Amino acid sequence: MKFQALMSSIIAIILGLFFGLLIMIIANPLTAFPGFITMIGGWLNNESLRRLGDLIFLAGPLILTGLSVGFAFKTGLFNIGATGQYTMGMFAGIFVGIYGDFLGPLQWIFAFIAAMIFGGLWGLIPGILKSYFNVHEVIASIMLNYIAMYTVNVWIQGDESLFNVAFSKTRAIDLNAYIPTTFLRDIFDRSAIDFGIILAIGFSILIYFILYKTKFGFELQAVGSNRFAAKYSGIKENRSVILSMVVAGALSGAAGALYFLGKGSIDSGNQYSVGNELMSAGFDGIAVALLGQSHPFGIVLSAFFISFIQRGGYFMQTLGIKVEIIDVIIAAIIYTSAMAMLVKDTIIKWLKGGKKK
Amino acid sequence: MIDQTLEPIISMVNITKIFPGIVANDQINLDLKKGEIHALLGENGAGKSTLMSVLFGLYTPESGQIKKYGSVIKIKDPNDANRYGIGMVHQHFKLVEVFTVLDNILLGNEPMQGPFIDRKIAKKEIIQLSNQYKLSIDVDAKIEDISVGMQQRVEILKMLYRKNDILIFDEPTAVLTPQEIEELMKILRNLKKEGKSILFISHKLNEIMAVSDRVTVLRKGKSVGTLWTKETNPSALSNLMVGRDISFEINKSSAKIGETSLEIKDITYLSPRTKKAVVNHLSFSIRKGEIVGLAGIEGNGQSELAHLIAGLLQPHSGKIFLKGKDVTHQSVRYRNDLGLAHIPEDRHKYGLILDNPLYQNLVLKKYHRSPFQKNGIIQKRKWLQLGNALIQKFDVRSGKGIHSLTRSLSGGNQQKAIIAREIDSNADVMLAVQLTRGLDVGAIEYIHSQILTQREQGKAILLVSLELEEILKLSDRILVIFEGKIVAELLPKETSKEAIGLFMSGGKAS
């Protein structure tokens, strides 16, 4: 079963990449092949350790937003609000990261926890709306994405200590607020990598444990599979829906902290540019969750892959290829992976048939 | 009075319709004369709706013919039916909620003025029709804003607007209030006066007696006779409807009745949509060691009553006592843990999580208790042990044992799995709703014997069933529910199917 799931994702990836290559050929046949090779790994040729470290750093937030969406999927909810929760988490992280200097070396931990709380609260709202007022979580979450963005923009712009007017960005957080990097940076040639990746993988193990080993997870999944039967068996379905959204929100909030509490590759940290566009991180989480088939460990693998291909797209720009091609490829992969799930049996038969020859 | 010798406008000759595993209509003959109200009577599953769906072109029969004025016609779909002047009001109305009454009537048959719909002409015509047939409607109101009774009148106008003269009504009174039923009866008589021919499906005897000219009775897919309503009476009809077959007796020891385990006191539940009292100031109690059968025609409040007892619905007023404790406002889990087992009516919707493996369904009422969980961690080994023990004990068969996807089990085995789980919960009170619906004879026998074993062990059992035979066979006491009220309490030895059938149709209540 697990092998089949993995195979169907891999086939989806191959088909998606092929589709992307096709688009690139149509756009510009001359740069298509070199660009493609850069994308699927060529970019690691130079400064490879450093680039690998960046890839790993960027995979961390993707794992967490992927877990957020995937966890909600498993419990029957579609958390399209990951972006809003991520934004809220980012704000809380930066706020504690700037105001919390009295916390000393524990500052980053508190910033991280604050981000989870804010994200969780932002998940709580659609959870309550769904449980008690029958408002679909997708509608509520989409609205809340914008509310989060504009609210955070107002909060940041209204506070001189947070906002650097000259650059229209948030100010750098305190040194104690950065997620520790210690020896990792030395190994990876001063890249952006930090212990966030360990946290992210830790969360995926935790979510796996909650979903498959605890009574709580069993209840959440029962509500997700059949809320009527869950109610009949005595599970409080409203409570389950709310808690599930809170957990999902907290994970997205943590993702916001993971990125913005990162030291960055040139020790300047990652700042939030105040603007009127939703951050794509939450939506990337949907792609990660779909490709990882909502399994906590599948999500880790797919987050690494998405991070890999996104970095590839970044370096592809040196050849004059638009970075947006990556979004096209990711979209194509999502489509093919949805189809691959449908035609899984056919593909498996085809694979087995191939072996016999 | 219609002419007895008149040639029928529609005759259905030797209609046979077979669904997988069941003959829904077996060589049925039916004729409808012009200007007649012809009632079709029968229990649930007798084949009434199937027969009418054949006439309306929704089903194609395996054999048989439909004739109009003596010549054979082919009805392949509802459009054909419409062409032959046949219209149907379904039990669940087919109306667009957000459209106006006018647009609903026009839909599919719009009078065109170039590319535009000519609503003016249509409106005039519809108002004229509604006056002619005394069907009061508000043509400009939206469907979602009008009463169920008016929605039904819209459905009738839809047929009249299409110039249908053979009108089929599928259980038209099921959704109406008593006043609306009165109104409908008047409408039916008016339609008849205007020369329409009506087929009227019902299992309520008083309505049939009040409005029909003739009645055809179906039982288990066969026609058991057509009678002149004037020449028959409710008890004769109910006799025909349920049949006289003597039910197969099973060895049942005499009841060893103990104290009261479940008590329902003056409970009322209002339908959230219609605000009608679906369960209406209802009271009864069940004691240890007895099976109480709750008989009734579908939709008389028994489903809601079961959900109220289980805690899935909250009553509007009244109290529920389980083992002497007031559980009216307690959660489902509290009731389960205190001692309530529930075999739900809809086993796919409520009884099972179909996409989970079987063992997870078998532990569904116990997973939260020790030893099936410790400090919030599930004890999978215990779950598997329980699952294996239960499928062995209750002979639940499946492809991959307890790891089978529950969806892959047959209906009978799914029900056995639910029964295994509920019996295993060792609760003092068991709520068994439609215990054997849709199951084959073998599974039914097995399940019945399991229920009787429970009774011998001193459990209090409420058996809610649409099957009179089942009720008579298993119950120590029979309650009859009609329109949300208990209308009779009977002892199986001192009563008959006919008598119960009469109460079920509200026969003696009116």
C-alpha cells in the first residue's frame, strides 16, 4: 500500500516535470533544455553545500504548512486558511522577537510558541464558525486570509519598533530570537540552515503519533470519515472540528515563525515586506499536502521535493526563464498526482506487467 | 359515480419489474377509468411506487404492456409520459427553491415570444387554471417562502399546465398537516369533477376510504385484488394489505420481566423545518427482560423517537430516564456508557465508518475505555483481539478478516458487525431500529435469535420495525405509533396483523 502510494506520487512528479518541459520548449526552445537541467539538479553544481543548506531551510516551513493542510484533510476539513494562520504566526514571532529581549536566550522559544498560539487562534475562528454556525471553513478561511494580512500590515505599520519605514519592511529581530544554527551553518558552508528543520521533522513525527496512535487522533479521523457515525458513537463532533482547526492553525503559525525567525544566509534574517499580496506559503502547503497524500511522512518528502524544485526555479532565472514556470510545474504535478490516485491500479498493473517482460 | 363498464383510459397489463434480488412488481394488472380516483394500497416495499414509476417512465419493466384507450403505448422516459398526458407528483417535490411559483410551473415548457419567455400570457393562463380547479397559489412567491401545502398545489398546477389528464400522486399526504390533508382531499374531488383520472398511492386507510372510487391492494410485489371502495371497509383492506400468512413461530420462553430500564415521559419533538410535532407528547416504558415492538408506518415519528432516546436529537419537551437516571440532557457517550446500545436505522450513515477497517468499527463504542486506551494512547493490540473475537463469535464474514474495509462487506455482514458491537457493549437497554431491513432470510433468522438471547439475559429491548411479522414474532408487547403518538398497546397473542395494520393507518383513531 505504502509503496503504491509512493509510486503514484513519483509517477505524478515525472509526468508533471515532462509537462513543465513542454511548456518551456513552447516558451523558448533554446533555453528550455539547459533550464530544465538546471531545475532538476544542475543548480546544485556550484556552492553545492550552501545551496543544499538553503534548500533544507526552506523545506522546514513547507513541511509545517503541509502538515497543517494535511492534518485538516485527514480530519475532513480543507484548511485553505493556512496563509492567514502563517501570517498571524509570523507577526507573533516577529513581535516577540523584537519586544521580548528580556527573555534572554529563551527568546526564540517564546517567539515560536507565540506564533503557534496566534496561528491556532486564527484556526479557531473558522472552526467555531463551522461547528456552531455551519459556515463552510473554506469560505471563512479565505476571508480570514485577507483579514490577517491587512490586520498585520496595520499593526506593523503602526509601530516604529517593528516597522522600518525606509525599506517598508519589518526590522531585524533580536539575536536571541533567531532559531539556533550552531554547527549546522559550519557544515553547510554558511547557508540559511538552522535547527528549524529538526523542529519541522519533529512536528511531523508528533502529528503522525497524534493521528495514528492516540484516541484524540482516532476521534478526529472518525469525524473526518463519517461525522454521523462519529456522533452516534459518542464523539463530540463540534469539539473535534474546532480542535482540528486549532491544531492546523498552530502548525501554520509555527511555519511563519520558522521562516521569519531564520537567520538567513547573510546573517540579516528574513524580513516581512508590507504589501497587499497574500503570502504564497500557505498555498504551497496545499500542494505539499496533496503530493504527500496527507501522510505526515509523505509530507516531509514532498516538502523537500517542492523546496528543491522551487530553488531550481530560482536559479533558472539566470537563463532568462521566468520563475513562475515552477508554479506551472507544481500545478501540473498536483493534477497528475490526483489522476495517478484515480488510475493507481492501472499503473500498478502496468508496472508489474513491465517487470515480467 | 363513474360508469363501471367504461373502457379504461390506462391499463397496465402483466407488469413485471425485477431489481437485483427482488421482484418488485410481479405480473401486476391495473386499470384506471376516466374520471376515477384509484387508490393503490400496500405496505412499504409492496411495489406501489415502482409500479407508478413504470407508468411515469422512470423504470422500464421486464415484461408487460401499458395501454391507453386500448392501444399499446411505449413510455421510455417522463417526457413520453407527459406526451401521453401522464403527470406525477412525487413524494419529495421536484421544485427549484429559489424560483418563483410561476417559473417553476413554466420550467421545461416555456411559452416563447422570439427568444424571450412570455410570462404575461403564461401567468394569465395559470391564474385561470388555479381558479378553475380552486388551487389557491401566489404565482410570484418564491418556492422557499411558501408552505408545503402550496408547494404541492404548484406541483399539481405543473401537471395541469401541461394538460395532463392522468395524475399520479405518490403518498401526497405524508408531508402535510391534517388541515392541508383536508384541503388536498377537496382538490382531488375537484380534479375528478373536471374529468381528470387520478392514481393515488397511500397506506393510510382513512384517506383511501374518504376519497377513492376503487382501490387496488399490493402485497410483496403482487396485486391481491381491486375493490370498489364503497363495498369494502378498513379492516378488510388492512387484511388484504398485510396478508394472512401465519408467521413462523420461534421458541420463545416466557418473559422474565424485571424493573423498568427505560422510561419516556411526555416527550415532544418538533421538526425543525415544518415545526410540526413529529413526536407528540409520547410516553412509554420498557422493563428488563422484555422486547417491546414499536409498529408504525414509516414517517410517523419512530426514527426521531429513536434518535431522541440515543441522544442524537434533543426533545422540545419531556424527559427520558435510563436505568432511573434522567438522561434527557446527557450526551450520547454518557448514555452509551450508562447502558444503552443502539442498532441504528441507517447502518451506512450512522452505524459504520465504511472507509475504516472492520476492527475500528467493532471497537467504536469502546475505544475510549480501558483497556482499549491508556492515557490517551490507543491499544491497537486490544482492538485487534476484540475484533477477532467478535467476528468469530458472531460469524461476521469478510475478505480479509478484521482488516477488511468495512465497505467491502455484504449488507448482512455489516449489520452483523453492528449487532456484534452493540451486544458486546453489554448494555442493559437495547434500541434496535429496522434490525433486518434489506437482509436475506438466513441473516434475519440469525439476528432474531441473537436478539432473543439478549432478552433472556434480562436486557430491555425496544424493537422499532416496519415489518409487522418481525414485531409479532419477537415482541412481548406491541406499541403502535401513528403521527407521533402511541395509539395502541397490544399483546401479540391477543392481536393480529390486521388489527395492528388498522391502528398503523390511524384506522381506529379517526
